[in-house]
Amino acid sequence: MAKRPVDWSPIAESDPTPGDPYEIREEARRLANIAETIREQSRGLREVGKSENLKGKYTEKLKEGSEDLADKLSKVEGRYKKVSGLLKEWAKELEYAQGETLKARTQAQQDEKDEDTVEKAKSRMDKAVDHYISLGAKIGGQIEDALDDDVEDSLWDDAVGWVKDHAEGFKLFLDILGWIGTALAIVSMFIPGVNILVGIGLAIGIAVVLGRTMLVAAGEASWMDVAFDCIGLVTFAAGGLAVKGLKTASTTARGAAATSRTARLKEGLAATKGMRNRIAKALAGAEDDAAKEAIRQERNTLLKLISRDGGKVADDAADIGTWGKALNQGDDEAIGMLQGLRSNAAAHPGAVSGATVAGGHAAYGAAVGMQWTGFVADVGDKAVGDNDTLNAGVDLTNDVFDTDIAHKPSWGAYNDFKGDTWKVPASSAW
């Protein structure tokens, strides 16, 4: 269809009968094709229901189910066929109204100074607009009646329909959630004692993925958008598994170190039994306080030496400082387990195996690597891609303060890749 004029003076300020008959006919053709596909599927199901070749325990139930589903599909087919026909009718009426208003515009612009000519043109336009409004309302009502049948949309269909109707606002909402998740991740990197923010961030990530999936169903996003949203969740899950592996290695090393310390303490006590007996006899025979105190100090020194030779058993507490916490994405638990593993391996080299130490290092590297992969992917996406939140803020600022601030710069090829890759047609739910 040729483009409609922009200038409608002197009979109107803008196009009095907007619309695109070509696009309406294309939609009518699409609905007719869907109806034909449904009809073929319904026919196939009825053939299944009448087939004599089906054998087995569930044959009767399968035939009954096929007939029932075929009946429901037939109702859906009727809905699509009827709406397709009504859209074709509306395209024809719209073309007529647009043709009349275009003729009225041409008539008025041929002699704008002649008031009678302009008034006749306006009258012709008004009749066309009345036709446009009345037929539009009538056909719109008939379409609503066609949709008000025994076939009910599911809650998912209703939800997807709502998302499609409010796509721009819903995208902005999801984008704001994404920024909140990023902010929580950054805060948890520097402030101790807020590991709970990781759980909140995970919940936000899941909500964003579910919301983006609804946009995909509504034809307003692509599966590539969902894939990028999932990067943070996948890396978080993989990092969680790696931390479990690190925890297992740390627990194993701590248990081996405790066993080793117990054995070494027993050895130390056995080796110094005679010396401790002599110190005990000397303490019992000491006559003044000064002598007793000197003997006690000798005994304590000996016990400390035995304890030192037994080797310490390190816990998982870490003192890594602010930047160390940032390097570990706020996860001081993981670095604490690694440091404890190292300390126990160093203090009890014969007890903690090399495989346990190597496994702990590998798990720690995987955990931190996954955390940074998700973080960099999230921040990188916000840096090079378009951003609904920032652009909405710019638009609001421009409106309130009458300024002309440009939208956030972004990489067009990246935006196209995300928006067009793995994009599927919108759900046919009404």
C-alpha cells in the first residue's frame, strides 16, 4: 500500500482514517492458514478415533481422547476462520474510507481559498469518517463475539497476552530488576556479612529469566535474550557446585589434620613420659613457692612444645581484607576454605593428600571463575547493549527539564544479534 499523506490541511490536522489494509489482509491470511492447519490436525485425530488398526490396552481411551480433542480443535478452527473473514471485510471497508478521505483532501487542496469547496470536502470526509467509525465498531464487536466461545485461554495465554499489551513497560521492569541484581552483586563484593545478597540476586535472576520467557512467547524478545539472562544463573549454579567440591576437600583435609594431630600428640606424650614424671616428682618435693613456680613453667613449656609438634588444625575463617573480598566476589567463605586447606596440608603433609589439595584448588578456581564470568557478562551486556532503564531516565529528564540528552550509546550489531537471533513468532493466544 502507498503511504498515506502527512499534510491534511485544510480539512484535518492528521490522517482522519489511519490504518494499513495490506497489513490487515496479511494478518487475515495468517489466521486463515492457522485455521487450515488446525482443520488438517482435527481430521487426522478423527481418523485415529475411527481407525480399526489400533490395538492394545488403551485403544478405547485413545480413540475417545482423539475424538474429544478433535471437537475442541474444530471450535478453535471456527474462531480463526471467522476472525480471518472479519479482518478481510474490515480491510475492504478501511480502503473505501481511506479512498474517500483522500479524495476529499485532494478536492479541498485544489482550491483552498474557496470556502464552499472546502466545506464540501469536509462534508465528504466526515461521511467517510462516520463510515470508518461505525463499521470499525461493528466489526470489532463481531470479532469479540467470535472470541467469546467455549474455547478458553489458559492462565499462561492470558499472562502472555497481558505482557504483549504492556511489552514496553514490562521490559523496563525486567531491566530495572537486572540493575538491582547487579548492584547487589557489587555491594556484596565490598561489604562483609551480606552473603545473603547472593541469594536475593539469584531470586532476581530467576524472575528476570521467567519474565523474558514470557516476552519471547509474546514475540517481544528472542531466546538469545533469555540465554544472556541465563548466563548469570548458570554460572551461579556451576559456582555453587564448585564450592561444594571445595567444601568437601576442606572438610577432608581438616578431618585428616585432626587425626594426624591426635596421633602426634599421643606420640609426644609417650616420648616425654619419663621427663613429665620427673617434673611431677620435683614439683611434689619442692619446698618453697619460687621453686614450685619454676617447675610449673618448665612443665608448661614442655606441653607447649608437644602441642606445637602435634601441628595445628586450621578452620575456614579468612582474613582477606576489602580488596581480597572484592577479588573473590564477596565470597570470603570460599577463600577461607582454601586457606584452611592449605594450612592443614602444610601442618600435616603426611596426612592431607596431594589429590585433596589439588582438588580444592581446582574447585576454588572454578567457583571464582564462574562468579567472574557471570559478573563480566552482566556488566558487559549493560555496557555495550541498549538499556531500557537508562534510556527511560534520559527521556524523563528531557521531558521534565526540557533538555535534549542523548540515549546511552550502544553497539547496534550487538543489539541486533540479541534481538533477532532465535526469535520465534508470537503465541497465537488471544
